[in-house]
Amino acid sequence: MIDELVITSIQAPDADSFVDQLSGYLSDKLEVECRFVSALPWQEREKLIDSGEAHVSWLCGLPYARKVDGPNPNLELLAAAVMEGKRYGDRPVYFSDIVVRTDSPLLNFADLEGCIWAYNEPNSHSGYNVVRYHLATLGELYGFFGQVIESGAHQKSLEMILNGEVDASAIDSTVLETELTIQPDLSDKLRVIESLGPSPIPPWIVSKNLPAATRYALRQTFLEMHRDYQGAAILKSARIKRFEAVTDIDYDSIREMEHTAAWVESL
């Protein structure tokens, strides 16, 4: 084992508390200091992944596929979360929920034509890639929305919807559920009009710079976490049933969606 493991996350900030708890759990189980890097902007955290300075990371499926398909990939899959909730079907998947204000006249995706749309950022599968894929399957290849704004984050997109700055946005279903848990009153202010997916859920990855024995120990700790009292409590706080082993093939559907989405010239 090494002296320190650096852990980071490229997920929404509302997941940082869970990752911090997870880092402490890994420290206890592996008997090695696990340092969660959370103070940096997500773009800087991603640079730590690319440089190998971050050993363990929680990454969206789209950038995972791009990185592993690129030259000299230096990462591999650890595990992926299986979320609580019937809609997830006991599988490591998630959805992209199309969210509007409760008082909005918009009722379905077709109604979104010409609206003001927000997306979090162009490297996001749930906020951008899957939406472009859906538009491609509808034959809407250019200018479906009236105006498109890059918000920078799912939580910011929700804020813009609530403030009336935009009409709608596609939100990672797990982020939306977290926000509704933190702010229960949001359930009276927001409405989901359609869901895209399911898609493979953002995976946890590990740097190949780590010794094989360390990578194995990490993977086993993730996969056994739900069987441990302390681990199960941490998972429950994030509405996660367990972590499950996944392979690169499991993310082929995201690759296929990105290929199809390339036909869309503009949102």
C-alpha cells in the first residue's frame, strides 16, 4: 500500500459530503490516509485525474469513455453505484430528468421547442450528451430550442429555472433527488415532464499508477461496503444500495449515444 490516496469527484457539489464520508471510510478500512480534494473547481479536479495525481475519482460516464479511448489511458473502472428507488431497477443506471417550474405550461419534450434551455456543461452526459442524442433520434438536428444557456452546473440550472431565467433543463436524476432531500419545498416548485434514459451511472475510477494490490483492495472495499454496518450507513445517506462491479463494455451505450448525437449541429 502507498502512504496516501488522493480522492476527488467531478460530480455535483451536493455529493461532496458523501465523498468526504467515503474517503474517511476508505482510510479506516485500508489503513492508509485518504485525502479528499474538494476545494478546487471541478475543472482543476479533472486535471488531477488526467495527471494521475488523483488516485481515485468519481467521474461522469462520458468523460470516462473519452479518456479511456484516448491515447495512453491510465485509468480503470473500480465500481458503480446502484441507487435506491424502483426506477433504477437494481442496476447501476440513472436518468436525465427534464425539469420545469410547477406552474409552467410545458407538459412534454415536444413542448420544449423554442423554449429557453439551460445545460450544465458540454462534457456532461446527463445534461448535454443524452439531450443531443434524443434530439438526433427525433430528427431535430439544428436549433430546436429558442435560446440555449450554459449554466455551469446542474444546481445552477435548477436555480435558473426557479428564478424564471430559463424554461427547462435536463438534470441528473440523482442530483435532483439529493436537492429534493436537502430542500423538500422544491417538490412544490419543480416538476419533471419527461425522463431520458436509463444510462450507465457515473463510475468510480482508479489510476493505474497505483500498485495492482492497492487497486484490488480498493475495489473489494467498494464492493463489500454495503455488508459493513458503517459502510451501509454512509451509502444510505446518499440513497445508494451498494456498489457493483462494472466493465468498460457497460459504457458502450454512452459511446453510441455520443456518436449519434454528433449529427446534431446545435441545440
